[in-house]
Amino acid sequence: MPSHRIVLTVAADQPGPGISRHLFGQFAEHLGSCVYDGLWVGPDSPIPNVRGFRQEAVAALRELRMPNLRWPGGCFADAYHWRNGIGPRDQRPRQRNDTWGQIETNAFGTHEFLDLCAQTGCEPVICGNLGSGTVQEMRDWVEYLNAPTGTVLADERAANGHPAPYGVRYWGVGNESWGCGGLMRAEYYADEFRRYGTYLGSYEKSALFRIATGPGLDDFHWTEVLMRECAAPRFNPGIMDGLSLHYYMNGGCPPARTQQHLLATSFGPEQWRTVMAHGWYMDELIARHSAIMDRHDPARRVKLIVDEWGAWYAPDPAPRPSAYFQQQTIRDALLSALTFDAFIRHAERVHMANAAQVANVLHASILTFGAATVRTPTWHAFHLYVPHQDARRLPVANSAALLSHDGLPYPRVSATASLAPDQSVTVTLAHTDPAEPVRIELQLAGRPAGARPVGRLLTAPELTDCNTPAAPDRVAARPWDDFRFESGRLTATLPPACLAAVTFR
Ligand code: AHR
């Protein structure tokens, strides 16, 4: 019998705020092999593709119901000039990608990005260039994308193959403007945001949702200034719709603050706990930035957009196939689950989030090896959370005591429950103990008897296992029915280090 027993009570008749599907978004930057070779192989590639996009990658993202994709960066966004990526592909300039030091062919540009969004069925999120661009350049891009034909820019779009306006809504105004996006002070950026925001047009059916560069990690001063200066300026109170937040788990958050040399697939119990604790720090971070936002915007009109998050490991001794490529293990699946749970706990304020990055870079859902496409444990975590998309959060009473590491708390079992529009209830359980099983008793309260649970379980034979072309499903979710369910109470033993999802219909 496991030495730990946890009682969870879900109030199924008390639906709370909506859980935006956009919390489960992804991010693709012109970095390493995320875009080129990862998502985009080109129409002439022997790798099966549709108009240049790797078919298996598109299928995997469709299965995730990926709600949105952010592009073209990241730091690259503030060096990107959109006109280089339109028109006949063979005439586009070949350049140096100054941000990441690789060659940029511009084969993947605006139309390709929007085709990828159409193929995967997601909404585009474009991050405009504030760092090295101009107001004119950014507003022209919006017109090119969204204006009906009849203007020079919209007619150029039509001549390039897309007469109908694209209707892009989500728009970032620069990226990390405190760092790679221009090393600006919050006060200076706030004025820049107001200036750029003023000239970015909204078109019929695509009112622009303007996202300001937000803080990195715990720069609360940045949040304070942006909320004070941009949440409601006198002449355009609605100019800022979203404020971004970037947080990468690298073992370097407060109070320790020194980035630790964490490796992706080589770790012991100490590094396991570091990832859990520093991952769960997302919850505190959102709470503290939200408290500042609440003071300036009690109605919560301005949304928090966590448009970069994920684990960022130090390079393994083995050479990487491409820059920032890292493998994923069950540890990353659990980090993903803790992060989703933090977003959902703050669903009143957090509207969108983007894992960095979707393929072959950092916290990737997809890894490609030549012609092979592999779904990572993180892909499986995203997949288990699909039922929470656009559902309503349900209260969960959790008897589990918090664990602690590096002075940071984290849950032994993190539980999230939601009520879907079809009235099904889904509970996800992230069990963070890597060594011991745990006994759970899950009571579904306020629900007529007769519900039937269907479960899936993600676990790994070994904690450091990962998926490869030779063993693509080594760490994969499988059907799970090793539980008892009587009178609305589910009892089970969860194995160490696992993620379970149970849907009651
Ligand atoms: O995701 C990699 C980089 O991390 C992004 O380009 C930048 O915004 C962040 O610092």
C-alpha cells in the first residue's frame, strides 16, 4: 500500500471561469530547425508534405487541436522585415539571420505561415518588428494581411495568391524589448507601444488584439509601468489588449536565481525536484504580476499572455543536431502539466500561452530526425489536456501537502478539473513524486450518479527515457482503467512520475 494517500473532491456543479483554448498555443521561430527542416521541408522534398509542410507534423498538431501559433520570433521578430518573405519564392533574398547566426532563405514567409495555420486549423499570432523596424513597416504588414482588396497592399496580397483578407487578430508589438528587442527601459517602451499601437489598423472582422511586450520573469517594475501607462491612456483606453510574460524553467528563478546546469536526459532526484519546483514557480509569478494588473485593471480587460514558456536545458555533451535542440522526458511532460495547471488556476487573467517552441527547439512537442517525425512526452501532455480547452474550471479540494525544494513549493499531485460544453467532466492529475506511488481517492460531487470514467495514463519505463525514431512510443499515453469507481468515488494507485486524465461522461 502506498504511504501517501490523497483525497480530491471535485465540485462538478460549480463551474467557474472559462479555460481559453489559447492557453495551449505554440511558438515557431526562425531558430535552429524549428521552421526550416522541422515544419517546412519545401514542396520538392522527398519527405511527404503538403505545399512544403511536413505532413506528419501537421497531423500531430491537428491532433493536439493546437489553437494558435506565434511567429516569426522571439528575438528574430525584431530583426525580421516581412517584405523579404513575400512574392515568388525563388526571388526572395538570401540573408544572414543576425539573431541566430544561420542562413535565412526567406522561403518561409507570410503566406507560408498562414498556410501552415490553415493546414493545422489554428489562429495566427504575429509578432511585429519594433526593435529594428518602423511604425510604417508594421502598419503596412497589418494592411497587407487584413485589408479587403482595393488598396495597393491588399492588391499585392491578392497578386501573391490570397485575395481574401487573412483576418489576423493577435498581434505582438515587439518581443522582449527589455532585452534582444532593443534593451529598452519600461518607460521608453511604453511610449513606443502607444505610438505603434496608434497606427496599427483594425479591419472589418479582424479587430486587432494588441499584445505589449511584458516582463521577463519577475520584473514587476515593467508590469507596473506598462499597466500604468498603457492599460488606459486618455485618448485610446483600449490600446493594449494583452501584456506578455516570458518564463523559462532553467533552475534559475528566485530565490536562488543562479541558472543551474540542468541537462535534458541526464538527471537524478535532485534535478528532478528542481524542475518541478522551478516549474511550479509559474504559479507564483502569474499571481504576482496579476496582482499588479488587478490594481490598474480590476475589470481584467487586459489579458496576460504567457507567449514563451518551457524548459531550457544546458547543451548535452553529445552534439545537437541543430541549435537549441533538446530531447523531452516524462519530467518535461510533468513540467508542462504543472504549467497548464498554473495557467488554469489563473484563467480569469491568463488568456493565451505559447510553448517555446513547437518543433526541434527547447520544449518541443515534435522532434524531427530526417524523414521521421516523433511526438515527445510533452506532446502527450498537451494531448491529455485537450478536453480542458474551452471548458469551465471546476473547484478541486486537494488534501495533498505541498512539497518544497530550493525554497520553492510544488504539489505532490496537481489536479485540474473542468466541465466541457458537452457536460463531460475531465480531471487531470500530475503526480510529481519520481520514486513512490500515491493512493488517490477522487470524489465527484454534485454530479448525478451514472457517470462513466474513461482514463488515459502517461508514464515512462525509466525517468530519463525519451522518444526516438526507433522507439517513437516509449513514453506515450495509454488507456488506463486500473481504478475502482463506485458512487461517484474513484480510487486508484498512481505510479510514480505520471500524468493521468479521466473523463466522466
Ligand atoms: O525561444 C528562444 C528565445 O528565448 C526567444 O527568441 C526569445 O524571445 C527568448 O529569449
